[in-house]
Amino acid sequence: MRTPTTTVRTIDLDHDQLLILEDERGRMQVLHGAVWLTEPGRWADHRLATGAQWPLRGRGAVLTARGAVRLQIVAEAGRQGARWASAWRRIVRAAARQVTRLQLGPVGCPP
């Protein structure tokens, strides 16, 4: 039987920077700042602030930094979540192909 390998990573993100955790299994902790967390298969998104922990299930979580953020990820190596990650990547790529124009900021009404 194979022993899982545990890795600990610290990641810094800038405001509005995205981080996609494709096949991570373990847990994540917000050391400083706040992130917006979106996971496929969940109805609600979550805002995680300093000190918050979240289990990572290998489903392709997407994190958006809400200011300067420092995260710690304690993950076990494995391919059990690869199927979810692959499906999530296909969904994101299909949606990106359909976006013809992306406008950031307030949208004005035509006169």
C-alpha cells in the first residue's frame, strides 16, 4: 500500500487574483485577508476570512482574493479528484469561449 505524501504550501494572492485548486485534497487555511470560494457541486459560495479553514475535496475549487491574501494549503497527493477537476476545467473553458465581451466595473445604461 502506498503512503500518501503531504505537502504544505503558503500562497500569496493580490486583490482579485484567482487561484484554481484542481486536484487538492486536504485543507486550506486563510492566514491573512479574505477569499471568495466557489466549488462545483455546491449551491452557495463562501467568503473565508483570516483564521478560516476549509476542507479540500479535489473538486476544482476557485478562490478569488478580496485584497492581499496569504493562504496555507496542507494537501495529500493523489488523483482521486482528477475527474472532478477535469470536468470543472471543461465547464470553465466552455464558458470562456462563449464570452464575447467582458466589462469590469459599473455598467452604464444607454441613453
